[in-house]
Amino acid sequence: MERAAIVETVSDRTEADDDGATDATRAVLETLGERLSADQADDLAAELPPDLSEHLTEGEPGEQFSEEEFISRVDQRMETLDVTGERAATAVLATLLESVDEAERSAVVDQFQQYGFETLLGETDVDIDVSERSPRER
């Protein structure tokens, strides 16, 4: 998915203008990059446009923090006041999951489930079935 389509989808989901959607996308990607391992961030970044993927890989990867902390970090990073961290996180995550291939989507979902981020995933409304994959693939 192209950058413009990602920003437009996030804008539609958050009801923010393009600047707000771009800001929300950046904040979520930076936070996601801190939470994923370096390899996972690199794999996901490879599926995104370069000007968005750089946000996934610029911070320190592999940090351990809760869903609440994830949302709090997104909130702190956003310059726009029109969108909450939770709304930004669910909108951007759903858009990312829809824009990447099935293998990468499943890997991200598995990681978020391991982190205990089921609530955030549940709010994305993205239909992802990882139940048929073997434990080795998860």
C-alpha cells in the first residue's frame, strides 16, 4: 500500500486531517518499532513505503512494555490533539495489518498476542486467522 493510501485510511478511521493522520501514523510506527524485535521491525519496514518504514527502525527495538504504556507513548509522541493515542494506535495498526502480506500480518498479530495486546488487536476489526499455523510458524 502506498503512503498516501495509508494516510488516507488512517485519516478516515481517526477522522483527522492529513496532517493529523500523518502524525498519528508516525507516532504509532515509532512506538511499534520500540516494541518489536529488530528483526520483526525490519521485516515489517520492508513492506512499507520508505518514508514510513524509517519510523519503525529508528529507535531502540525490543523493549518490554504493556498495552497501556504503548498507548501512552503514542499519546506523548503525537503533536495533534484531535486524536487520542488509543484511537491512533487502533487505526494505524488496522491499516498496517491490512496493507502487509499474510505472513507478516500473522507475525505481527502473534507478537501482539504474546505482549498481551489482545484488546488493542480486538479493536482493529481486522480479520486474521492464525489458528491453522503450526506452533513453529508462530
